Amino acid sequence: MNKVLKECFLKSITDRHPPIRIDPVFTFVGRSPVTLIQDPCCSRVQVGLKAYFKDGFVLVKCLGLNPSVLNGIEMLKHEVYEAYDGDILELLPDNYKYVFDFKFEEVVKCQVGEKLPENETCSKTENPINQDENKNSRDTSEYERDISDDELISMQNKRARLSKQKTTVAENSLWEEIDGKQLFVFHSKGLVSSENIAAYDLDGTLIKTKSGNVFPRNIDDWKFAFPEVVEKLKSLWENGSKIVIFTDQNEISKGKLEIDAFKRKIEALQKTLSIPLQAFISTGEGKYRKPLTGMWDSLCQLYNDGLQVDKVRSFYVGDAAGRLEQNEPVKRKKDRSCADRFFASNVGIPFFTPEVHFQNSEDIAWARPIFDPQSVSEFSNLLSPSGTKLVLPTQEIIIMVGFPGSGKTHFIQAHLEPKGYTLIDRDTLGTWQKFVLHLENTLQNQKSAVIDNTNPDAHSRKRVIKIARKRSVTCRCFVMGAGYKHSKHNITFRELIDRSQKSIDELEFNLYKSRYQQPSTKEGFSEVVEVNFVPKFHSEAEEKLYKLYLMESYV
């Protein structure tokens, strides 16, 4: 008993019209009342399809002015390809997607007169369907001709290449866990990969609370944030985009939100939308949390069937856009952060706020970053004012001033220690007595010293200046040019590339800001020098990471 191909259909993935039967004579599919396609980019005769029941495949020819796509690969015009059950055809790239749906029949080969068991079909020929291929045929001489042996070999080679990058249709919904539950990924039934990604934040973008509370009372406390959400997403999906949600839910890692309950929420949302979607849920800090690109990278590298995302035609929508407080025409609070806007910028795709995307509203002004990591250059002057000497020919003390993470230690190790300066760190020595003793010994040995502490106010610098005067040694002040946000960016970067790095508490930043007094020559310095941040990267990957927005806010 064998299975043989009995019927072939081309089925719209969006169910926009009934399946199209594919016969042993050429069937032409394109812009027509049958397909409901009105797009002028799609030809009336876009593809030609012919069923080969004996061999179990459909012959596909691209005939339109614009290319068609089979299993993620653009077909060459007038060349022939094989399509099998479950293969995906796009009449235009990323648009008008169809799946080949084959119907098979079990048959038993027998001799004439042989009696078969009840309800079994006898096939006296190799092909169970004995149709006249000329029946109801039309003039297809422009497109149809016999296939040569060379073309058949070419078809098999193309088929082998296509199968490696085949776009699959998810048969069932499923969840996956990544990196020790740092990331959860949801794939709904019917999900199809695409080069066009329509990406969304969740809370405040697609949904909001029914109760009106900032945070939901329970897992069912949600409704669509805008009346246009369902229609907009369905329209994008019908036109070939994949709907993807990227959401931060660090309450899960804190134990304040159960992952199983949140999964049910995502599944309920998908069921209500009635379209396939994919969701990425970041559960804590680290590379998966926006604005870092871990979720997006996972999509592109693992969960899009190898299709390269078209960043021009894809986009991201989110409400964390750094918008300022507004009183007119409608009062609204300022955004909690800029994480969504920075996420889109890091990824390199267009960004929209929900109001602009769903309701075509005018955009609202947003707070531009005080520090922009993309502006950092390794070609800046190291010291200001220009012409300042890095080291003096005579003995001296240099007092460093700057935020935690502003680059003081790196500057000393890269530029001063190699010149013979002794680094003295009061925090490492522990007490002022040990600090003074170490400094006195360094000067006694005719060496220059550099003090590596934040030294924010005149009081903390006074003792060092007093020692310099006592020893008749020049004392200069080097002030780091990296401000508050720049320094925090440096620390975040440091922690990402080296997990052993100690995290610096926000209290230390606040303490520095509260005590800071601008250094002046009136304190006794011979010179006050500004140190510009000039990075040195060990690799292109480090540089690329550094120039991303690593924090949710830079204001």
C-alpha cells in the first residue's frame, strides 16, 4: 500500500480567499479577483504552477516583472523550481504568502481482475488520477514547454538549497527558556518567519490596565491600549509582517510575578488578537533587558528561520520614549525612561510611539541625551586646554577629581604610571595616616605621585596641597571630563564585558554630586587640567558595544 498525491492546493496563509487548486496543466496565480490582490507590483501572471502527481511535486515558474520567493529564496525569472507539501510561496518578497497543501491517497497496486479488500482502491497505473492534461487548457505556449534533463537536475539542486533555509509554519504554540530563564520565548501556532518585523513593547503600548492602576492588580487586569490595536496588527500580519513583542518583566526574577501566570497572559493576548505572534520576555537585568539588544539578537540569530531582517521595512513601537511632560492639548506625565527609543536605535530600525503608530498623532518632544555614546571619539585631544603638558620635568603631585567610573584609574595606568608616577589610593590604604605616610615616602624617594580618588571638594584636596607646599613640590589638579551619565555608562559597559567588576551603588554618585566643588588655582594648584575621555578598545566588538545606549536614560 502506497501514498500517492491526489490533489494540490495553494493556500493563503492569511485565509484571505479559498485555496487555489493546482492542476496538471499550468495554473497562473497573480493579481486577480480570485486572490483579491490589487497591488500593481504583482503581475496578473506572477507565477505558473503545474502539478506532477506521479512525482509528488508542483512545478513553479516565476513569470512576473518582480521576483517571487520560494522557501525564503528569490526565484529567477522563467526558471523552474520544485515545491512540496508545506513549502512557502511569496508572490512578492514578504507579501502574499501561501503554503502548498497536498492531499494524499493510499492505494494498492493490483492486476486486472484481482479482488481487493473492501474500501481499498486499486491503481492499475502509476498515477491514480487519469486526467486529460489538454482538458480546459488555454494557450500557454509563452510559458509552458517540455522540461529538459538539464532543467530537472537544476530543479533538484535548487530544491536542495531551498530546503536548508526553509521557512517553517509552527503547528503548535510553544514556550522556550534561554540562559537559565533569563529569557522566555513564545511561538504561537501558525507563526511564519519574515524579513519584515513589526515589533512592539507590551505594557503601555499594546495593552494597559483595566483598573487604571499603574501596575495590574492581577493577570487578567488588561485591555488594549488603543482601539486601533487589533485592526493595525492584523493588517500588518496580512501583508506579510511577523508580529513580535519585546517586553521587560524583571518582576519575574524578583519573585513578584509568576512566569506561568504571565505566560497565560501572553497566550490570552494572542488568542484575542487571533493572529500568530512571537514574544520575547526578559526577566531581569543584563543583555536581554532593553535597551540592550539581546532579545533582538535572539530573534535574528535563532528564531527567524535564517531569514535576514529588513531593517528599513521593520520597526519598533514603545511608550518608553523619553517624552517630556505635557499640559496641552492633553495633560500627560513624562515617560518613565527612554528604553524603547534607545532599543530601536541600538537595533537600527525606525521607532514610533504608540500614539503616532496607532492614531497618527503628532509626536511629542523628548529629552535628548546629555551624553551620547555614539559621539565618543578616540581621536580627541587628551588634555584641555590644548598644549597642556601631560608630565612635568620636575617632581610633582597630581590630584585626580572625577565621578566613580569616569576613567581616573585607566588614565593613570595608561599615561602616568608608565612615566614613573606612583599611584596612591586612599581607599586602598584605609586611613589618612597610612595615606600621608605613603605620600611622604614617595616624595622622599624623589618620585612624582598621583592621587586616585574622587576628591570632590576643596576639603578633601586640602591635605594633599599642604603636603606639596611643605615639600616645595608642584601640585596640579586633573579633572575628568566624563560627567554623571557618561561615568554610569562606563560602569555599565565595564560590568557587561567583565562580570567580576564591582558594581557601584547610586549612593556613591549622589554623595559625589552633593560634595562637588569646582577645583580652582585659588586652592593652591599650579594648574587645573581637564582630562577628555579618549577610549581605547581591544576589539571591534567592544567598540560596538560601548557605542550602544546601555542605560534606560541619559538625562
